[in-house]
Amino acid sequence: METAAIDPGQARQRQQQGAILIDIRAAHERASGQAQGALAIAQAELEADPGRYLADAGAEVLLVCQVGKRSLATAALLRDAGYRNVRSVEGGTERWAGQGLPLVRPHLDADQADFLERYSRHLRLPEVGMDGQRRLQDARVLLAGVGGLGSPVAFYLAAAGVGQLRLVDDDTVERSNLQRQILHTEQAIGRPKVESASARLAALNPRTRIEAIGERISSANVEALLDGVDVVIDGADNFPLRYLLNDACVKLGKPLVYGAVQRFTGQASVFDAGRHRGQCPCYRCLFPEPPPPQFAPSCAEAGVFGVLPGIVGLLQATEAIKLLLGIGAPLAGRLLQFDALAMRFRESRMAPDPDCPVCAPGRPFPGYIDYAAFCGG
């Protein structure tokens, strides 16, 4: 029996003498180039039904992948299935290209080529892949606030390929924002934040559609703003808006990705009581009443460590992407707290409140309230 692997140069010679060369990578991997003359048959398809592609068990078959590991495993599987002359190309397509052997690029239209190249690192993750990336492309996310938390969230959701971001913020850019609100620049001072954010995000990923809404979120418009979105992200800096978003998300069955920062500490969680009554808590289960104003000063009053919103915002972006893909364990029922000075994370478990006025099972929605008055405003 032949040895299990073969050098790319030798493989090219054997191919020219009649050996069958098969590229077993996925379509998105082949977009950057594949060995000239290679057949494109994905690993799973070849392993599931080798007889469909290889009628002659004695034919010389050479398998190539990206770096040689997958092709080596598939070659062993085929030999066990009775194919007597199957070998793997050492170093895969990377070594093939490194030796200057001819490559060809599959014909793709501009949109396909952009999609496959832009998201190539996601597409290589089995937990994402083509189906997951298409799911992100079809997703809609509401981001309430494009300030300190909203900046990193928006950047990473756009970069990840979320199809539509609905940005809602009625504020304008000030110089004091630039220390932490990385979406905005010196040139944007005085402009509406949603306009500044839209321009930066469009420059990062033109595939993401940006819906910029320069309004204050209120009981009157919150349901219209949440209409059609898959995930809501709390980038707010005040308690009335947090309670309003929570109540609307419970009523409409939307997951709410929460984040908050103050001075050197921050926290993040996912409130999904609207879809999982009695199983997941809502924001009111954690904070039945807002703290007195003197115990919860604003960033303008108490200050905030500039990088802190970036850290918490990245946690929020991570949770949002996981929710959209349906992967991993979300922070629902858990509060993740971060202390920047100690560089320490701490997790607390949260149970749903069976007497919660908003999310208790079987309890009808009580209606929106005067949230400013409720929060002592």
C-alpha cells in the first residue's frame, strides 16, 4: 500500500499522469483558490457516499484540504472502505500555493465573493458556518443608544454581518464622549449620534443596513421600534429607559441584552422572560425598584473609566450574536459583574420572581407607566 501522504509537487506530477485530485474543503474555503484541475467535493459528501464519486476502488486518488489534516483523516476512512490507493496532500492547499503550484479561483459574482471573503473566519467555525452566517445576515437588532456601550456593540455586530441594525438615540456628539464612545470622532462633534454612527458602520461593512432613528424612546413609540427585531440591546444610561425596554421586551417576547457601567465596574446579563416565563428573570426581577438617585449617579456626575464600556459592550455583542445563532449558553439567569481595577469577573445567579408585576407566569401585561416618576425623575 502507498504511504498515507504525498508532497504537493509529487501530487501535481501524479495528477498530470491520471491521478484524481479532490479538494474536500467547503465552498467558502475554495473561494480563495484551489489546486488547478482538482474536483470540488466537500468532505462530508465524499465520506457519506464515496461510491457516488469514485466508482473504481483501485483508482489513484489524492485528497487535499487547507493544511492536510482533514484530507489525511478522510484518506484513512476511504482506505478502510476499500479504496486501496488514496493519499493526502501534505500541507494542503497552503503548501501547494507555497510551492508555486497552479491555483484557480472558482467563478463567483461580486456579492458572493465579498460574502465568502469577508466572513471567511466565521465560515470556518462549525458552530457558525454558511447557515449561521446567513442567519446573521437575515437578523435585525435594535440598539438603544450609540454611546459608550452602543459603540463597541454596533461595531462588532456590523463586523459580524448582522443584516440590519436599528440605531435609536436622540443625542448629539460632544467632545467629552470621545474618551469612551469610539464610534464617534472629533469631526462628528455636534452631529446627531445616529448619523455619526451610521457613517462609521457603513465604512466598516456596507453589507449591514443601518436604520438611524434620532428619537427618544418612549412608551408611545417603543413597540413600533421593537417591531420586527430579533434581539434588543440596552445601551441606555438611565433607569427609566431600562425599565421601559424591559417591560416592552417582556410584553413582545424579545430577548434583552443588558449592560451597565459606573466608574470602574460594569455588569451584563440577558433578560429573556418574554419568551421563557417562569424560567428566566426580567430586569424587574433583579431590580424591583430603582436605587435612589444619590446611589446611582450618572457618568457625568461620577465619571467612568474609558475602556470599561468597551469591555461590557463586547460582552453584550457576544451575547447578541450567540442569541441570533442559537449557540452556547446565554447569560439568561446570570449576572456577570466586572471590576476593572481588580481585573476580576464575578457571576451571580438570578431566579425569576414569581410575583414579578411584569413577567410572572399568567399575569397580564400591566401597561406602561410613568417611568421617569417611577425612577424618581
